[in-house]
Amino acid sequence: MSKLLHGVRRNLFSSWPSALATLAILWLAARWLPPFFDWAIAQAVWRAPDARACRAAQGACWAFVSEKHRFILFGTYPFEQQWRPAAASALLVALWGLSALKACWKWWLPAAWAAGLALIGALMWGGVLGLPYVENERWGGLILTLLLASFGAAFAFPFAILLALGRRSGLPVLRYACVGYIELVRGVPLISVLFMASVMLPLFLPAGASIDKLLRAQLALVLFASAYLAEVVRGGLQAVPRQQVEAAQALGLGYPQTMLRVVLPQALRMSIAPLVNTFIGFFKDTSLVLIIGLFDFLSTVKVSLQDPAWSGFGVEAYLFAALVYFVFCYAMSAYSRSLEAKPALDAAAGLRRE
Amino acid sequence: MKLRGLALQAALAAVLALLFWWFYSNAAANLAARGIASGFAFLRREAGFEIGETTFAAYSAADSYLRALAIGLANTIRVAALGVLLATALGAAAGLARLAPNWLLGKLAGAYVEAVRNVPLLVQLFFWYALITEGLPAPAEALHPLPGVFLSNRGIHFPLPGDLPVLSGFNFAGGGALTPEFAALLAGLTVYTAGFVAEIVRAGVLSVPRGQLEAARSLGLGRRDELRYVVLPQALRLMVPPMTSQYLNLAKNSSLAVAIGYPDLVSIANTTMNQTGQAIEGVAVIMAVFLTISLSISALMNWYNRRAALRGLAP
């Protein structure tokens, strides 16, 4: 008991300013927490047949979320077939979870991804195994956000490695091309790259040729993410000691061998945590496809608010959306922090010390 | 070996040139087929759309596209400049609070930082906009937290010297006003960016070696003097580069205004592109303006960085 009192005094009342801050926080909590609790839980409506019960109540209308959850999660995907995007989402999340485990960083992981993505494609499009065909204009909701982020990262990453290597190349034309690309993309907002893909790209292609809207947005996201990932990879490349390259050359390895077998394995290992952080930013950025009219998770939330029978519950709807994004992003940032905390993972650190 | 390098570069240059030429010829053919004249001549034409709010200059639908875009740019600069100031202040406060010896304050600041960093800015903007337009009462029952300040679903009204806002009809007249769109965008940008600024401030302060703090304390400096004369001058130097990229992010993120209907540059350019079909020119304007803003902020921060670094190195 005295230990507790001592802790309270040391952590909350160690000095006059600290004591004042504690009292101010407690006062604000006493003033704002009960009404917030009332709104969010006590007076909230959790289930209701229509919006009338919600409008009569004083509290939050979580019934909006339970009423619209199918649309928010799956968009306009055919209702009886919605187990397919659900299964695809679960599969995708499982693949990400598997990739996070160090024990799974084996030769079969890329193979598992290829098989998983093929299965997801089969599930989503259908047309095989008796599944009815669903064109990708009808895909929407959470699975679209997850797909945009997954495919975006998968295609941006190799491209980013090439850009980073190009930026450090001794060939001036190659170097300037890569620097120009990276700095241009990083200097403009994502929305302008998305506009470019949605309104400019059709103009740049021969008349008659057209690329699907979803593919165009995906392309824009890949181009955008690769510039940011390239800078992270470059940071990793710079951290590899020069002697490693010299040793590889002394062994008679050519440039591709030096990079693939000596430099990149060390550089990428060191940049895993910042890569995950960049990916979190990218995952959040996929929500911008809403502006060019794609049906991602945030977009289905927004559209579900346009139902006149259920209008006016934006605060609840966006809090729910925030919670879903938070779960994904927080899990990833906790993972990235755990990587940073494990120095054993940094195999190159041992090399650097010698 | 040298020859191979040269050949490789020549091939790359040729491929890039071909690609650009192919894009160019396709675009020229497509524009001709659609009857759109390329070039910036359309900027002189009458815009024909209204703009909800303007900064420093008047505008009417009879003005040119050029003027409309200039108004958009002024609106972008207004929200970005205010956002940078407020985000720096809030972020510094949250970052220092996270380091405070007070457990409650530290946890509170930590929860804030985690919450805003892990939710997309666009969700936060929609949330603030919904909170203002749906959560706040009508002007007649406006919240009245401070004398002369009114919060309602028509925005925030506050007093200016000698000019108080008064309820007239369905809205307030007089005083200063922030529209719901502007208030939501400013709140979103500030609260979001401050989460990142807080982490930079915290890392900067933590980077100051312990010996420096002990030296300050042995000189008998109080906590405030210690922070002001010992910690911050050293931490600031480390904080400048990441702060620069946060300011750049804030300026770029202000383009999300288009999603909640604040008439910034991107939103006006978007309307212009939809009306005229001048997509290439519209995107080029957006990119040119943001590249200019990015380069200016970088130049400004580099200048500050040189000054801060020099002061430390001077004997």
C-alpha cells in the first residue's frame, strides 16, 4: 500500500507543475468522460430495424454500422457470393501474417504468395469450379483496400530496388533518370499521380486501347510507392560497408552477383523496419483512390452514408472506419517496433563491427 | 567495360526518348480526335463556376480559369501555412508531454500519437467534417465556449477587434468566420501532422546525450532553463531534416481538400479539368505548383539548417 502511494507520488505529484497537470487531466476526464461514455455506450443504439430509434436516442447510432456492415465490407459484390471476398480477405491477411514470421522466411514463401494470390484471383473473379463470374467493377470494400495495398507493395518493391540501385549507379544517364523520377514523384501529392493515371493515361495510349479503372489506380499506387520505397532501400544500401563490395569484387564477382549475393541481402535486412513503416503509410494512402471514384473500404463507408433513410451518422461511420484502419496499422507498427528492438536480426551489424 | 557502360546509357536514353515520343504522339492524336486544343490558352477563358471561399482576393464566376486557379493556390497556401504553425505547436507540446515525468500526461500524449498516426488522414478529415456539420447544433443553438466565439454546423465564428459575430437569420453575420470545410481541413491536417511532429521532437530531445543534462543540472539550471539553453538548441539541429519532410507532407496533404469540398488548388484544377477536358495541362499545373512549394520549403529549411548548424560549430 505504501509502495503504491509512493509510486503515485513519484509519477503523478513529483513537482508543482506535475501535480497541476495531473489535477487538470483528472478534472477534464471527470467533465468529459461521463458524457462520452453516455454517448458511446450507455445511451447508444446497437441494433434497430430503422433509423427512427437512432434519431430518438441521445447516444451513438452503432446500429448504422450493424445495418450496413455487409455493404461496408463487401461493396456491391453479389450478396449471396460475399463469402468469397471474405475468404479472400482472410487468406490475404493470413499471408501477411505468415510473411511476418521469421521462421517462414524460406524459399517457399514466394511460392506460397504466388499460390495464395492465384487462389484469391480465382475466388474473386470466379468462373472456375462452379463459381459464377464477377467482373472487377463489382469488387469493393475491405478486400479492395487489401488488394490495392498487397499488389501495390508486391510490384513496387522490385521496381524500388532497381530505382535505388540506379540512383547509386556510376552511369550518369541512369543515375539522373532515377533521381529525376524519385524526386518528381516525392515532390507531388499522391492525388496528382492518381489524377494522372485516371484522366491522363487514357490520352497517352493509342486510340481504342483502354486499361481498366482499377488497374490504372493500381499502376498509380505502384509508381508512387516505388519512389518512397526506393529511398528506404537506398538508406539500406548506404549502410552496407564499402569493404563488402570490394571483397566481392576481389572474389571476381560481377556487378549482378555482387548486388544479389552480397550487398542486397545485407541492405534489405537492415531496412525491414523502415520498409514496414513506409508500407503503413502506403496502406493508409490507398484510401485516396476514393477521390478518383474507386470503391475501396473508405469509399463504401462514405457511400453507405448516402442512403437517405440512414443519413446523418457520419461520426459513427467514420469512427468505425478509423477503428478498422487502426487495427491493421497498429499491428504493423507494433511488428516494426519489435523488429527494431531485436538487434540479433541485424546480421550485418556483426559484420560492421569487424 | 567503359564501352558497355556507354552503350547501356545510350540504350536507356533511346528507350526513354521513344517512350516519351510514343506518349506524345498518342496524346496528340487523341486530343485531335476529341477536338481539344492543347496548350494553356484555355486559362484566359471564363471559368463559369463559383468558388465557396476566397483568400485575399475577390472572385466571380465571370473571371478566368487562371484567376480561379490563383484563388485555389491562395486557399492552399492559407490552410498549409496555418497548418504548419499549429501542427508545430501542438506537436512540440505532445512530444514534450510524452517525455514529461508525469505518468498520466505521458500516457495521454502517447495514446494521442498512436491514434492519429495509425488512421488515414482522409478518414480523419471526413470525421472532422461530419463532426462539424452533423455533430454541432444549428446557428440558433450554437455552442458558445468563449465570449463572442460560436461553434455551429455553419462553421466557427469568432470576434475581430470592433466586429462581433451576431446571429442573423440562419447564420451569423460580422466577425471572423471559418467555414466547416476550412475548419475540418485545418483540424485534420494539424492533428494528423502533429502526431508525427511529436515523435520527431521526442527523438530529438532523447538524442541529447545524458552528460549534457547532468552538466546543466550541476550548473544549477532549472528544468525550464535546461530545456531552453541546453536541450533544445542541440535537439533542434537534429530535428530540422525530418521536420522539413513533415512540412512538405502537410503541404502535399492539403490536396485532400478536394474530398471535403474546400476549394484548394487541386479541387479547382479538378473542376477545370472536368469542364475543359484539359487533363494534361491541369495535372501539369498541380505538379508544377507542388514542386515549387516543395522546393521552396526545402530551400527555406536548408537555410535555417545552415544557420542552426553554424551557430553550434562556431568556436
